Amino acid sequence: MKWLKYWFCIIPGLGRTEALARSIAEGVESVEGASAKVKRVDFATVNDFISCDAVAFGSPNYFSYMAGLMKDFFDKSLSIREKVTGKPSAAFTSGGGASDSALLSLERMISSFRLEKAANGVITQGEPSEEKLGVCRRLGETLAKRALERSEAPKD
Ligand SMILES: Cc1cc2nc3c(=O)[nH]c(=O)nc-3n(C[C@H](O)[C@H](O)[C@H](O)COP(=O)(O)O)c2cc1C
């Protein structure tokens, strides 16, 4: 069995973004051979970013954007951009109101770092509903399957 490592960036707050991350992790772990790791962004390193097989970035909506800690992580990662090219990824956000712009800010990083967007992002408002947690589980499953496919593809 091949074990893959995943990680998620979450911010300490009311716990809503973390609930989404944990559901994504459940979805990842439902796929045979995949394991997930949820990590707070202030404990994440650029090496985590390089060594994982797929990544989901989540942040609460702070002033219609990702949280500053999250942005700081991307700023620090600029120098290793070439080492993460093509990695399957997805983004998710939790806000008090409409949070399209916060999701967009995360997804812009997916394109800036030339990651592969493996699934549509998830936006939630207030406490995440069971339905949204289910969407997160499916996102995790999709991400894991994509990473497995990529790891099995012949390298040239
Ligand atoms: C500093 C700060 C700024 C925020 N700005 C927004 C905002 O612009 N739009 C919005 O919908 N919610 C905003 N919120 C609300 C949070 O996005 C919302 O409560 C979110 O669900 C918190 O996620 P968490 O439980 O992971 O901390 C803000 C919260 C904080 C603390």
C-alpha cells in the first residue's frame, strides 16, 4: 500500500475552517493508500509544501481575503515555487458572509504557484452544514485519487 502525505493550512479561530479541513481529511483517508495530515499554517514549513503529494489550502475570510498568516506562508514559499509545480491542490474558505473573494485569493495562489487545481473550491457561510461537510469529504476523495493517479503515472 502506498501512503501519501497531505496537509492543510488552517488558522486558529472559531474552528469552522478546521471543521472543513477535517472533513476533507476524512475524504482523503477514505481512499485506499492515502493518508491526510491537517496542519495549522503557522506550523507549516516550505518543506511540508514540497514533500506532500497534494495540498488543500483553507482560510477564514478576513476582510474579503485569505488571513494574513496564510498570505505570509505563500510569500515565504516563493523561492520554492519550481519545486511544487503541478501538485494537485484545492482551496476552501469559511466566512461570516459571502466569501467568493477570499476563495479567489486562495485560488489565485494555486495558479501563481502553478499547482494543478484538482477540484472546485468550497465556500461556506457561518457554521458549516452537514451538506457542506459532505462536499468537503468528496473534495478530499477527489484530491487523493488525483494524487494517486499522478504518483502512478510514468515519469519522463
Ligand atoms: C479579522 C476578521 C475579519 C473578518 N472579515 C470578514 C469578511 O470580510 N467577510 C466575512 O464574511 N467574514 C469575515 N470575518 C468572519 C470570519 O470569516 C468567519 O467568522 C469565519 O467563519 C471564521 O472561521 P474560523 O472559525 O475558522 O475562524 C472576519 C473575521 C475576523 C476575525
